[in-house]
Amino acid sequence: MKPKYSLRNLIFAGSALITAPLAMAQGPYYWDNNAVGGFGNAGGTWSAAASLWSTSSTGVGAAPGTILPNTSDVVHFGTDTATFGLGGGTISVGTVNAASLRFGSQTTSNVILSGGTITLAAVSSIHVGAGGTTVHTISSSIAGAGTSLTKTGNHLLLSGNNSYSGSTNISSGTLSLGHLNLRRV
């Protein structure tokens, strides 16, 4: 027996597709302080209530306050593609999540993540691109149960009161520890 399709059933099925909520865009996400091309300078606030994340790897069209990364999302501060670096500055951090952090090689001025807590996924990395003498700083606390942190790339300074419980591996570059971290070694 052939199934019966009425016009009313087809319209109902079509309207269900139109009214279904759209899934939130998945990472990677890029910190974008200007939304007009390139990423501007580091600045602003990354918190559960506000952020300047974009899904654009070219820095066009940020949607401030609508993207909140979680522990399955990789977040970028600039890229490794020419002309798409993030200018130096400080980003104030609240209580936030991410899978991994990447400071792109085109981000050649110091970026500082300051205050708050960044909870990372169980297996995370912090990549610092080859930005010459640039030293990126995370003075936020890094947390995560069982987080195993791998640091790659150039120079990174961790100066927050970190509480992640896994190992720290340095696969390349320099990792400097601030005074709060030295007390825990």
C-alpha cells in the first residue's frame, strides 16, 4: 500500500524544519575586537555573560556576546595566516571554558589573559605561534579535573594560581612560571 501524503502534512513537516532551533556554531573561535577585518587589539571581556568570539578566521563579523566556548572548543587569539594577527593588549577573563588555547604566529604583540578562571578539557594544549620575542601571559587561573596540559610553540608565561590536576608537558618553546606557580612546584 502506498503512503498517503497530503499537502497539509507536507506543509506541517516543512514548517517544523523552519521553526526548529538552529544549533550553535561549533568552534574554532577567534577573539575579534573589531569585527571589520583583522582582529583589532586584544581587549574586552571574556566571560559567561559577554565575549568577542567570532567564527571567522579573517576577523569579519564577530557576534559579541552570543558565542560562549565550552570545553570542546578550540579558541584562537589571532591566526598563523599573514595579516590576521591580534594586536597586543589585555583581555579580562571571568569564569570560562575551552578545549585548547592558540596564540597565532601573526599575533606578534603580547596578549595577556587576566583574572578569572579558564577551565580546560581533560587533554588540552596551549599553542604559542612563532611570534619572535613575544611573550603571551595567562595570569588567569587554569583549572580542570584531570587536565593534561601540553605547551607548544614560542614563549608563554603562566602567572595565575593554577589548579588543574594533570601533567604539564613542554613540547617546544619556553614556559615561564610566575611566583604563584612556583610555590606549587
